Amino acid sequence: MAGKLGRRDRIKKGVRKKISGTTERPRLSVFRSNTAVSAQLIDDIKGVTLVAVTTRELGEKATNSMENCKGAGKKIAEKAIAAGVSEIVFDRNGYLYHGKIKAFAEGAREGGLKF
């Protein structure tokens, strides 16, 4: 695959070789679409999603704006802490750590998650 998607896939595969989520430190995987940002906490050993959140859950007019991305980060932190998880491994999923992905990560950190 050529272009942006091919580049993201190459980066994603390289990152996934190096990191893996465990029961103690699950992987926080972020996905960015044109309309929303979604994330899940994944235990790769068991192959289960522990917690999931999307910017669409934040309300009626929830788009993937910077404020909503930060709010979704805080929301996943709340859900993770309620599920007994405080430390995670961050998987940016091939996206650059900039803009909405960075806002999401900062929201998760403010919510109490440790990367």
C-alpha cells in the first residue's frame, strides 16, 4: 500500500513489534478517524479489551476536536482506574504524537494514568 496509509501501517507494525499489553500494564491503542477518536485498553496476553471509549460518547455535538479528544482521554482514565488499571503502555497506532493524539494522551495523564 502506498501513500499515507501504507506509511502508517509500516510504523504501526514496527511499534507493535516492540510493545505489548499485559494484565498489569495494558496497551492503550488510539484510532483516529475523520469524525471521531476512539481508544481501547487491551490485554494482549488474554486477547481482551478491558475498556473502550470514543469521542462520540461525550455528547450530542461530539466531534473529534482537540477539546473532545482531551475529554475522551480523561474519560478512559476514569474507566481504567475504575477497572483497577493505573499504568499503561501507549500505542499511538502509527499516528504522529501531535495534535489530537497528543491531546488525548495529555487528557489520559491528567485523568491519572501513568505511561
